[in-house]
Amino acid sequence: MRIDVLTLFPAAFESGPLDVSIIKRAREDGLLDLQVHDIREHATDRHRSVDDYPFGGGQGMVMRVDVLDRALQHVQALADETAYVVFLTPQGEVLHDSLVRELATHPRLALVCGRYEGVDQRFVDHCVDREVSIGDYIVTGGELPAMVLIDAVTRHVPGALGDEASPEEESFADGLLEHPQYTRPAEYRGWTVPDVLLSGHHANIEKWKREQRLERTRERRPDLFP
Ligand code: 4FV
């Protein structure tokens, strides 16, 4: 999978969460080709401005459609495959497991990171395939949302998780939250582990895990409850 990121802060993607552990290995193994591009390289005026005051007034600045479009056209031309263009925005579809799985089916994504108050709506209307939000709160830029999406999607690239786990056997795969997890020491400060997990009785253990997942989902996320 190839992912191109368009950002005003390429440095945000250097030696960070996408350069360690599973994502680092996926990049080294060629399962993920992550390319980061500076939007400001496509500014043409002598101040290299990428934003301007909003028409109709209002607070803050808006990113210019012409600069964004030139940046995107440049990035699209870097590979034969046309990238599916995702704009990270609070106005987008809130990211959830099945949307992650859907985005992971695309051979190439282009992620556009907004800053300031947002981007000119004409860029969204004419250049963006999907608007995606990581949640109903505001962050300072689209960079962190883009990293969340890259991490979540890369886990679904075949081979990215190695034989550690398969995305099929995890939270949300079947819409339920995960069961509690325990490991050694079996006793700590008088805090113990449910006996069934130490019983070695596979059927009872699976039954307990299922019951725990249903109970947790019912209590914590009735909205998810099947
Ligand atoms: C956001 C979110 C988000 C809005 C203004 C960046 C900020 C600033 N993006 N999910 N929540 N973006 O808050 O994706 O430009």
C-alpha cells in the first residue's frame, strides 16, 4: 500500500509513531510506502502563502484551493495508481473499524492534513473523495488524525501484523469490546487472576471470554451492542 501525506508540517512525520514497531517493520518490509509532501512547496506568491482570510469574514484563516490543488496534482503524478483522496476534518465521517477496513482495500491513499480554520470548500467539492474525522473534538491540525488513520489502516495490510495476530480476532471485528487480559505474575499484591483462565479448560475459557465481551459491551458501549 502507498500512502501520500500532504501537510504544512512534514517534520511532524519524522521519527515518530510511524517509525517504530509494527508500522516501522511494515515500511521496511515494503508493505507500506509512506511519502510525506510539503504543501507550501506549491505556493506561488513571494510570501509563499498557503492561506488567506475567509470570504464573508469570520475568525482565522482558510487554506487556499489553488495551492492545495497544485500540491495534490503533483502528488497524484508521482505514481501510476490514482490515490483515493481523504481529507481529515471534524466535518467528516467518524472513523470506525469498518471504515478503516474499507480504506485498507485501496492500493493508494492521499491524506490531506488541514490547518487553521480549514480549507476552501471548492477543494473538498472537486478534489476530495472522502472526509474523515477521528472524533468529535478539535485538534490543531490534520497531522495526528492522519497518523491515527495510517496506523489503523496499515494493520490491515496483509502481513503487517506478522503472525502476531490477525485483525479478524480483535475488538470491533465482530462489533464487541475485548475481554479483560491477564499475564504473570498470577498473584500480585493480593490481586488475583480469574481461576477459569488458569484452569486450562479451553471451552470454559472461551465461554468466559465471550461472556466478558458481551457484558463489557452491554455496560460500556450499548451503542455497539449487536
Ligand atoms: C480533526 C478531527 C480536527 C480542525 C481545524 C484541524 C482540525 C484544524 N481532523 N478529525 N477531529 N482537525 O480536529 O480529523 O485545521
